[in-house]
Amino acid sequence: MEILILFLPLAASIISGFFGKYIGDRNSEIVTSLFVLASAFLSILIFYNVIINGYENNIIIASWINSGTLNVNWSIKIDPLSSVMLVVVTVISALVHIYSIGYMSHDPHKPRFMAYLSLFTFAMLTLVTADNFLQLFFGWEGVGLCSYFLIGFWFKKDTANAAAIKAFLVNRVGDFGFALGIFLIFYLFGTLNYDEVFLKIPELVNKEISLLNNSPPFAFLGTAVKSIDLICLLLFVGAMGKSAQIFLHTWLPDAMEGPTPVSALIHAATMVTAGVFLVVRCSPIFEYSVLALNVVTIIGMSTAFFAATVALVQTDIKKIIAYSTCSQLGYMFFAAGVGAYNVAMFHLFTHAFFKALLFLGAGSVIHAFNNEQNINKMGSVWKKIPYTWTMMIVGTLALTGFPFLSGFFSKDAIIEFAYLKGNTTGILAAYVGIFTAFLTAIYSWRLIFKTFHGKYNNEEIKIGKIHESPAVMILPLIVLSIGSIFVGFLFKDLFIVHSDNYNFWNNSIKFLNPLSNDHPPFFIIIITPVLVTLSIPISYYLFIKNEKLTDLITESNKSLYNFFLNKWYFDELYNSIFVKPAKKIGSFFWKSVDIKIIDRFGPDGISEIIKILSLKARRFQSGYIYQYAFVMLLGFSAILTYLILY
């Protein structure tokens, strides 16, 4: 069963990718969708078995590398943590495959698209079922490669190609740190297998490692650091890149150039959560590094706040949801940073449903508006696309943490556990989380009201031409809506509550310091739901009833508005610090070294010499026999002279 879960998507990718032109577009869509749907069904069975029977297994498919002390197998590790990820990856992927049948109906390259989706699913499953860091890294790079393929799927668009390259390069920065972390783990532990590494962690808690030679002039730098701290920080750099945390976030909004199903699968529910999964999987290491946990908390809460402020002023419907994804990932990270790894996974689980719902709902809106993505060019269409409108409302309520929907249980749990942590970073993260929840509600309802309500603002498309999406696109929205409503309530006790009799997570998550069992103050419990509820009439007033007040607020705070609109100028800053200098250095080496030295004295110089010699030699080819005879006589004389003398 486990092997089928992993290899059915790979088989689907091979069939659609290599034989799609023979079996046709429709058969490619059916095969890939059915295979991934079967994988999702089997994943649910595994998840049920883990819950009911505490099932765990480690199936070794093959011996991968055996060299010296490096022994790595290709395996499928089933435990509570991987079983949760199996359900998230396969269920969302199956729904996206089905949705894509309708969304990509006019695209001429459907088999290639479906093959990429299935290949991504296989790579993600490889990542989450790994029992060692090398297989994890293989899946990690695999999803990065598939992300590059899918973002740049419409390769005839320059913006899509640029976005794909940007995503690939930014992730290389994070992956470089991740690779260094893996190298350091092998250097210190002599193994890359999870169980062996985690078992040896307590032995190296106080071990220090020197980054530089401590002799002068570096002695004053104090470069000796705890090896555990360094490992965790390097692993977290990789997580920051893949999960688009602040400083390495710039690729995610641009990645919206890919088709909308790609945004739902990769950039909302699965690939971007790989960083969170990495931190939770490595909880036995992170638990011993207070420094790393504080860094994770600070980066997480900073990302949550930063992305929410940017989403407030964006006008592209997909980019608003993309920045919302950055923000929600920030919540997951600061939950992990305060030691609430189980709560981070709970929010990852609920977030997958309502964020995929919002992205696919946005795709339905874009489909209705003939690829228009500017929310300022929409409005007053809720009666034209009632199913999409209803599903988007459900997704928005869940995202904002409206009482008793899925986001309410997971997001409030994060804020409460952060507050109960009791240290400075935990309490600060709780307050930042509360304020960010309010901002999230404002920009989410801004999207709803400007997209579906108010006056119709599109001059290019007649409102009568706006139509609902086909059933094949609506059905996945309905399934995701059900998940967005119920999964929080159904799984809150399973994911969060620990008792002496039953602990769902078992040994897949390590708690060196058990989470607090205290009840947070009443105001911490009530403040977020109150703010979220109040945001609805506030947003309605600002974006529907009195838009002039919104314009006045914008004009009176123009500099702040531009600061948010330009995404805190991160792209401009990186362009000045990295891109322009890199281009200047590259231009110098190209013009001064490559052309003037290497080419001049290398291939160009040699070819020029040959050309000159050829022109000289051509003069001997006159066509007169007596000249040829004279040259032959000279040659014969030279040979005869040589033989006589030597």
C-alpha cells in the first residue's frame, strides 16, 4: 500500500509525459487524476490506521548508498507526522488534478502540465516519507525543480520565465544553507539516518565547533559556536527559502505567473509547507537549541506581520492570497519556535484546505473574467458566480479564524501557546499574531468585497458574459469547503491534546519541555475572534459604503502606502545589493577577460592565425605547372641536403 502511494503519481507522470501524445489529452487527464486519487485514498487509509492502531513502519525499498560510514536507504517512513503530510499532499493534489481538467481545457499542452503536477506529487511524497536527510534533500530538490517547471509552464511569457528563474535562484540560497547543515550533521554524527542522528543529539549538546582559525587575526571574533545551534540555523535557512520566510520570500509572489492550479498545489498547500515539516521533523534537534528556536520565532512573527501589511494594498487577486500564504507560514514557524510543533502541524493541516480553496476559487474568478486578475476591475458579480462566491466566503472565514471554522481552532491555538510560553519572544509573538490576524481579516474581506460586491468596474467584459465555472472545477471547491469548515473541529483534540493514555504524535515529535497545560487569560482567548468579527463591518464600510474615506486615508499616508505597495522595497534593495553588482562584475569579466583575453588569445586568436596562414598559402595555388614543379624541386633539394649532411 505504501509503495503504491509513492509510485502511482510517478507512473502517472511517466504515462502522461512520455505517452501523452499517443493516448490523447483527455486520457492523460483521466490517468493522472485517477492515479493520484488512488494515492489519496490509500493515504487516508494509512492515516486512519495510524490514528486507530498507532501504526508505524519503515519500508526499505532499496539500498541507495553504501560508502564507508555513509549508509543510506531509499525507504518509506510511516509515522504520525508523515501520515499527516501524506493526506495533505495527496488529497490536495488529487483535487487540483481534477480542477485542472476544467481550468486548463483551452491549453494546448495539457499532458505536459498534468505530468508536471504528478511528478511534483511524487517528489513531495519522497520528501515527507524519507527516513534520512539525503532522501529528504532529494525530494526537496525535486519539488524545487517541478516548481521551476510549473511556474514557467507558459514559457512564451517573459514574465513567467523570469519568475521561474527567480524562484529557482532564491531557493538555491536557502538550499545552500540546508546542504551545509546536512554536511555538518554527517561530519559530527557519521550518519544521515534520522533515528541514529536524533539518538546521538544529547551527546553533543555542549560540543562547540570553530568556524575560523582562532589564531590572530580571527581570535577576537569568538567564532566557536555550539554545533547544535549551527546545525539548526543552517537547516532553518533551507526552511526559510522553501517556505518563503522574510528575506527569502521574494520569489513566492512572482511565482503567481504560473497557472492557478500550480499556485494552489505548490505555493499554498504543499511545497511551501516543506520548511515547516523540516523544522517539526527535526524537533529532536531544535529542542536543544534555544538560540535557534528564538530565531525561528522572530523570523516567523516578522514574516506574518510583513506579509499581512503588503497584502493590504495589493490589487492582483493571486498575489493577495500569495502574501496571505507567507503570513500564515509565519504563524506556523513561530508556533514551532515556541515549541508547539504539534500546533504548527495542526495549522499546516487546516491551512492546506482553506488556502487551496481560496486559490482555486480565485482561479474560478479569473476564469470567469477571461484571465483578468485585478480586483479593481471586478465587482458586483456574486449573483453571476454564486457557487464560487459561496466557496470563497467559506475560505475567507476559515482563513481569518472566524469562530468554529477550521482556522479558528488552529490559529487561536498558536497565539495561546505562544503567550503561555512565557518568555519575551513568545509573548511578543502572541501580540504580533493577534494584530496580524486583524490585518488578515481586513485584506481578506477587502478581496471579497472588491471582487464580488460594489459596482461592476470592468469596461472590457460585459457583465452578461460573466459565467460560473464548469462542474469539474466547482466539485473540488465543494470538497475543500467541507474540509475548511470541519477539519479544525474534528482534529483539534487529536493534534493538540496530550494525555497519559494516548498521544497521537508518539515519538515523531519530541518535546524536551512539555507544553503548558495552563489556561491563557480570557482576553487572549476572546480578543482574536472579536477583532476578526469586527473586521467584517469595518471592511464593508471602507471598501463598499465609503470608498472616499479609504482614498483619503491612502492619500494622507501616501509614503506608508507606497512602502507597503512596493513590498517594503525588498526587491529594489536586493536589486541594488546583489543583482546590479553581479551584472557589473559579469559584464567586466565578459568584456575584459572573456573577449579581450580568453577569446583574443584563445579560439579567436588561433583562428585568426590560421586564416592569415591560409591566405599566404593560397598564393602557392596559382595553377601553373612550372611553379608547382619548382616548389617540388625545392622540397626535393631540401630533403637531399638533409640526407647528405646527417
